[in-house]
Amino acid sequence: MARTALQDVLLTLVVSALLIWIMPMLIGTYTLTVLVIYGMLGLSLGLIWGFGGILCFGQAAFFGLGAYTYAIAAINIGESTLPMLLAVLVPAIFAALLGAMMFYGRLTDVYLGVITLVVTLILFKFVNSTAGPHYVIGKARLGGFNGIPGFQTLNVPGDPGAYIWGDPYYYVCAVALVIVFLLVTWLLRSSFGRIALGIRENEVRMGLMGYDVAARKTVMFAIGAAIAGLAGALFANWGEIVTPSLFSLGQSAEIIIWCIVGGLGTRIGPIIGAAGLAYLKFLLGQQSLIDNTLITGLILVLFVLFLPKGLAPAIAALFRAVFGRARRKPDARRMRRMRHG
């Protein structure tokens, strides 16, 4: 098991290094950066839903909380290191409190989805209504539908004047995604991850075996929210402004579509789905002939009908079919030679 885990880590590092090096030759780093951030956001829901079995319609709430926490803290502190940490902690604590109420309340999947959706809409409505001058946290005005611009962007820790932007910021985001991916891999390989998979498959049986199902689902929910909060903080630094659209229903729906198209129950699937569909949306945004929402909906319907497991499992199955057949052929020839001398 340890050897397999080490090989998995080495393969991840090699493939990630190649992609980080090659992709800027194909796509500009400004666009690549937001694709990487969306990949991290997709991975956050992929962990909660695909491995924890928690259908969450409110991942955009944690994404927006992370972005707004960073912006508010950066304006008040004037440096980015502590705001980045707060952007991870605040959504995680919020999700832990919300998750404890839902999971210890023994709510089923349908009600979990409705509550997370309602929480997202409440945050969206609240942030939109904060346009007055009295909506201030320290020195930061919430700004209502205009959002919060003009905050301190990412800098070298301890040096507020040394900004990280452009190509270096792309590499920071890419390395952050690789680190999060490796941490998720480690979590799923641990006993906690294996128990989480058991809870996803049969929650009642795992409870009868003595595991605290509600506590473990709460922790998984909070970890996914922390990853989404980090993605929100990175997005705030990329866009240099945060607006209530981060909490929108459309944003929540897109994250769910990314996971379905990429492949639930896989680590790489939500990242591929998020980056691929976000880049397609970017390309379609340059024309006005076809509505982007219509194209996204059509893609979702086609995948549900013809590739219900998602893109990543389909590619993996094709890879196994091609290379597995190539391995079997020499074995068959060797057996014939042995029979006939």
C-alpha cells in the first residue's frame, strides 16, 4: 500500500510538472490561472459529493465566503498572508456549524440539498443588499451589488510591496492545486477516507459498526468548504474584485455540472470538468450567436445519456482497453510458441 501511494505521488508530481510547463505555451497564463482556480473549486465539491456522498448545492457559498473574507481582511490588515489563512478558516468553521446542524439532525439527501441551496441564496441576497455606507467591517465597505474592489492582492509573506501577479501568480495557483490534490489523495487513502467511502455506500451499516457518521460527515463537509474558500481567495486575487455573483445560483449549478461531466467518485474528474467547461465558456463568451447556458445544458444532457460516469472514468476505461489488449497479445503469442515448441 505504501509503495502504491508513493508511486501515485510521484506520478502526480511528474504529470503536474509537465502540464504546468506545457500549458502556458498553448493558453495565456491569465486564462490558465482562473481555470486552475475553478479546478480547485470543482475538486472541493468532488470530495464532498463524490467521496462523502453529500449532495451540496451550496458550494458557491463557501467559494464566495472565502473571497469576501480575503477582501475584507486584506483591506483591514494591508497584507495577504493572514487574510489567506482566514479565507480558509472562515468557510470551514461556517460549514462545520452548518454541517453539524444538518447531519446530527439526521437530514436526508434531498433536505441537505435544499438547505445548502437556501443558505447560498440567503448569502447572495444579503450581500446584494449591503450597498449603504453603514455596511462596513473595519475599513472595508461591503459595497452591495458593486462588490469590494481595491484590496491588497497576494504578496510575498511579510513584504506587502512585493506583489505576486502575472506568470508567477499562475505558478502559485498551479502549485496550490497540486498540493491540495495530494492532500485529498492522502486523506482518501487514510482510515478516515476509507470510512468516508463506507459511509457513502451504506450509512446505516457504518453507524451500526460503531462509527460516528454525523461527526465524520461534518469533518468532510468542512474540509471541502476549506478548499472552496481557498479557491475563492485565489479568485479574488485574480479578479482584484469580489461581487455577489460569487454566491449566485448559476455559480452553484456550474460547479455541480463540472463534477458530473468530469466524473464523480474520481479525484481528477472534477478538475478536468471544471477547467474544460470553463474554457469552453470563455471561448463561447467571445461570440453572441449561441447562449452559453444552452450549450452547457446540452453538454450535461449528452453526458448523462451517453457517459453517465463522466469523462475521467471513460478515458480511464479506454486507456485500459487499448493498453490491456496490447499487453495480452504478446502473452498469447508466447503461449502458442510454448505449445508448439
